[in-house]
Amino acid sequence: IIVDSWSDTLKSSPNDFTAVRAAIEPWRQLSRNYGCTVVLLHHTTKNSDKVAPDKNRVNGSQGIEAKARSVIELRRGSNRDDRYLSILKGNYA
């Protein structure tokens, strides 16, 4: 399951730690109940593409990164067609 964009499903502030964790929990339960992967697409902070990849640049509450089992970032490279995929957090990886 890919949810693009996860923030469109969020009914509260993305900066509210408790609300963010509660909003991610149903997706985690769905994943566990059906043995499937859930990918929640989200954004990094402004200008984060100008510095090294870092899980602390996820836009919103730290609860997003804390609740997720994995956090990856896809960004443009210096050439127009280049893309770089970085694993920022990988529990069980």
C-alpha cells in the first residue's frame, strides 16, 4: 500500500507528537494484520536537499520518524536525471 501523500490523511497538526503517532498506528495495524507493506509518502523540510540526508529533516513531529520502522529519502542528484535513495532509518535492516 502506498499512501501519497500521507499528510492528506492526517486530521491534526503534523507537529503534534501524540497525534502523529496515533495517526500512524492504524497503518501499522493494517500492515501487521494483512502481512503487507505500507509506504507513507511525506516531505522533508525546506532546503533539506542542500545538506546531507538526515532523518531529523522529516517535516513535522519527531513522532513520524520515531513510529516508522524505516525512513528513506529520494532526492534529485546534480544531473537532471539522477536520483539518490538514502536509508535514514532502518529497524531490522
